[in-house]
Amino acid sequence: MSQLHTSPGKTIVVPFNSPNQLIGKEGQKLGSFLGIIARTPGLTPLSANDCRVFDDEEKTKLVEFVKKKFSVPICGEEFVKKLIGKKWRDYKCDLKSLYVTKYKTKDALMKNRPSHIPRDQWNPLVSYWLSEKAKKRSQANKISRELNKQWLTQEDPKA
């Protein structure tokens, strides 16, 4: 975990609101730092298909790593874990939309691997993206998002 810069000494105190969510400028800094963690393949491997498969020990190590730079109350630790997971999923989504739309075939995707992503993580990630299971999941998620969008934008018939 030494890949990311953490200054020794003073930690940044991060306030959390009553639902245990980050707030303030310090919260923004922590959120950005968690995004860096999520985009660091040595900390959060891209070869996993779902962040829920990360074991609790690894998640706890990530929180302890964060606590070297940020003062996170115990009540905020679970939120930190969830936010890392969300940022990790968002990063994988960004990679997919950037690369799969540009390089349509498995061979082209393999040849155009981002230099910061290890081959042993890129290859399984690409294989998953191109699998029938992932395509079905993606289609189901698109339908779900569309239904949510329609539901959220419907006018109130009582109004």
C-alpha cells in the first residue's frame, strides 16, 4: 500500500453528518483520495467482477491505510468502504465505456491495455466484459436504469 503518497504526521480530520456521510472540504479531499485508491490496481484489483468479493480483511486494510492520512471516526468506516467500492465500480465503468466502444474485439482490447493496469488484471477484466454473463447483466442494468428514470420523471397525477 506504499504506492500512494501519505505524508507522515498530521492527519486531516473529516467530519461526517448523521447518516455517516462525508461533509465539508475535508470530506471532498477524502473522497478524492478514495478515488485514487479505487483506481490503483495494487490496492483494488480490477480482475474481480464484484467489489463484494473483496474479503473483509482487505477492506479493513484499506480503511487503516486511509486512516494514516485522514482521521475517520469509527462510525464512518463502513461509509469509507462503501465509497471505495462505488468509486471502484465507477472506474471500471469508465474504462469499459472508453475502451470497449473504441476497441471492439478482444484482440484489439488486449493490444491496447492501459499501461498502468497490469496484464494479469486487464485480461480477465476484458474477458468478463465480453462474456455473455456480463452482457446480460449490462442489459438488465440498462433496463432498470431506464425504468427508474421514467419513474422519477413521471408527473404527479394528483397535482
